[in-house]
Amino acid sequence: MAYRILIADDEPMLRKLLAEHLEGEGYAVNTAGDGGEVMGLLGTRPDIILLDINMPGVDGLRLCRDIRDAVSCPIIFLTARISEEDKVMGLRAGGDDYITKPFSLSELSARIEAHLRRDERQRREESIISSRGLIVDLRGRRVLWEGQEIRFTKREYEVIEFLIMNRNQIFDRERMYELIWGLDAGGDSRVIKEYVRKIRQKLLEATGKEFIETVWGMGYRWKR
Amino acid sequence: MAYRILIADDEPMLRKLLAEHLEGEGYAVNTAGDGGEVMGLLGTRPDIILLDINMPGVDGLRLCRDIRDAVSCPIIFLTARISEEDKVMGLRAGGDDYITKPFSLSELSARIEAHLRRDERQRREESIISSRGLIVDLRGRRVLWEGQEIRFTKREYEVIEFLIMNRNQIFDRERMYELIWGLDAGGDSRVIKEYVRKIRQKLLEATGKEFIETVWGMGYRWKR
DNA sequence: CACTTTTTTGACCGTTTCTTGACCTTTATG
DNA sequence: CATAAAGGTCAAGAAACGGTCAAAAAAGTG
């Protein structure tokens, strides 16, 4: 699906120019000429907003703050002249970047891409979702249920990650211990029992569901 | 346009694994199995090079130097084991980071991103970053809150810049130390504790907010 | 050089997490 | 049903971690 860009500028000509250019680059574009329209178009869930802060009759900074309260996508200011102060003010209001008019279209594209890329990377962070809505964010090393984080310690997390990455496989404690703690860990594989207990407890408390299954005599397995 | 990564490793399986993973993350990937191929592929202008320094029949350090003479992108060593000596030698030869096998793919991605971000900033001449109203002026190496400068020392600033540029990623102290102080800094990563404390104190005093989060057992993270 | 500022180190303490061992419960099997 | 083996629970001590402070070491400055 194409990225969606919301352009907010009072000059119809510029709006059109930008819209055409960006559509030509494959983006889905919406345009707005005043604050009301902008707020109304937030429902389109834009991936990026280009906002002229000098629209007549509109307090750009105020608008920026309102947008920020409603959505979290990057906001790039378009502005005629920018003084250090404006820059600072804009960023303070929650903008992410600014670009001064006149700007080249390729410059604009470059900035948009940079922001999208940054977000994209974060979004794509290879989160694995277990069958029942439990989200394990590998990069962030956390576990989420209905948007809420379920806190786990380092070891607990490592065990979860291991099981969920190898779901449907059964591991006995010895093997899990070697694979998670490392071959050279000189400890006792019975710790696994304890970790499974702690994990089960926290997960049950938070979700009301069972995720780790015991296969008698064989080991544990993450239920798909 | 996607970032381009050049992978140099003699093991075809590993090459394939890495290539597939990184392509899945949206990178353009080239692979090379020996020194000649590597040099030949420099023409693709990679943004980052992953280099196994222990390729049989290849003097990895020599190769690194040759690469360095030709291009300036970051070079990350992939290496089985790394001794202090190896580390120093590799760095002398022009490497920027190392990662010891076996490593997790998410770990690798995180490192790649950290390097790319650093570069991206320079390429785009991005000069200002903001986070929840806090403004970091990269050019001026200053931090502002509501127009007022919050004074930080050189090191303090470097730590802030690093964290904010890699916001939402967790870094343990060891890694932060290596990436900020440099791999060849022979010191003790516990300094990080102290800097985090100082930074938190100054930021809290000036803004009343918490920006650096502690993730127990895992490290620190800049709250977005 | 004397003085200030910054960086680094070491020690201490409270907290969290990890691990262990003892004991209890369930399951398979003769 | 008795028994052994596997799994589950609990509490407590050990170890690791993070926060804080003060002071030493190093770097910068007039």
C-alpha cells in the first residue's frame, strides 16, 4: 500500500504542484488549505504531514500541537523563511523537521524518504506475533498484549524469545538450557523449570491464556 | 532508495542467510566470497560493509586497508572470536565496529542501523533533532529547552546525541561505551552510569521530564 | 604554574534478578 | 495401588545490576 501524505498549505498552486509531484512518486496524497481541513483529514491516517506554518489566519504552531495530539506521524514544516527562532519554535511544538521555501522537489522527496525510512525501520522491526495476539518485539526485547507491555526480566525474555522463535518444536530442559544459556554455562538445567513457571504466571495474569505447553517426558513447546 | 550493504564472507550458507535477512529488512545486498570479489563490488558504492576477517587465504586486515583506501563507508568485522589484539589491529586497519559470531540477526541489524544513522545525518546535513520538545542542535552541539540552552560537557553531549539518534533502541553499557568512546578506548564502561546520572539530573532539572529509560539487565534507551 | 573544569575511578548500598535446594503434585507403569 | 520419575511450587541465599557520591586523575585555561 502506498504511503499517504497530507499537504497543508494555503496556496492552491503550490498544493497542486506538490501533490502532483508526490503522486508521481507513488504516494497517496491529500491536501488541505486550512486548519479545519487538516484536522478533518487526519482520519485518512497520513504517514507524513507537510505543514506550512505560515498559513494566514492559522496559528501554525497551535495547529501543529493539535495534530501532534491526534496522530504521531512525522510532521515536516514548510516555511518561507526560517529564522533560528522559528526553527526552534516549530520543533518545540512537536515538529520533526522543516524545509525552507523555496526548496527543490528532489530535496523534499529526500526528506520525506528519510523520515519514512526511519519509521519504516522501526515499524518493521520484525515483530513476531504468536497465534493468540501476543506480540514479541525482538528488537525492543519486549512482550506486548493488547498494546500493554508485560514486563519480563532478561532471562525470562530470552526463554520466551527462544520458545516462540522455535514454536512447535519440543525442547527438553537440558537442550533449552544449552541453547539459551550457552554451551559453556556450567549450571544446572533445572533453572528452566523455574523460568517456565515465572513466565507462565506472568502471561496468565496478563492474558488469561496458556502459551507454554508441557509435553510429558519430552519437554516444553510454545503453543501455536 | 535503499541502503546498500556488501557482505564479504567465505561461507556461502552464512552469506545467504545474512543476505536474505537484510534484504527482508529492505536493504540492497551484494555478496562476495573472496577479496577480489569484494574489491570488484566496491563499485556498487555500498553504504556499509560486513567483512569476515578470517576468510581462508585472505589477509583480512590487508583487505580492510585496501577497502578503506577505496571507499569511506563503515566497515563492520564479523569474526569468530576476538581478542584485544585482534580488536586493536582491526581498528588500526580501518574497521569501525566488530561483531562476534555467533550473533543474533537482530543484533546485527541494530548495529547496522546505528552506523547508518550516524552517516545519514552527515549526508543529509541534518542539523537539528527534536524529541518531546527537547532540541538537539547537532551542528552547534547544544541542547535547548524552551529556547534556553542546557549546558552539557563534551562527553555528556556525545552520550545524549548517541542515544537520541538511536532512540528506542536499547544499548547496554558496554556497547554504548564502545560506540561512543570508540572501540579502542581502553577504559571501563562503567563511566556510562555516571554520565547517565549527570545527564538525567540536568535534564530533569531543566525540563521536569525523564528522557532516558533504564531497562533492567538490558541497558538504556531514549524515550521517544 | 596555579586554578578550574571535566573525566574517570572506586567504593558503597539498596534493589532486582538469578539460582538453588527442599518439598509437593502429577503421570506412567507394573 | 504402589512406586518411580517427571514436573511444579516456594522460599531464601547468592550474584548481578544500577544509582549515588566523593575523590583522584586528566585536561583545559589564564
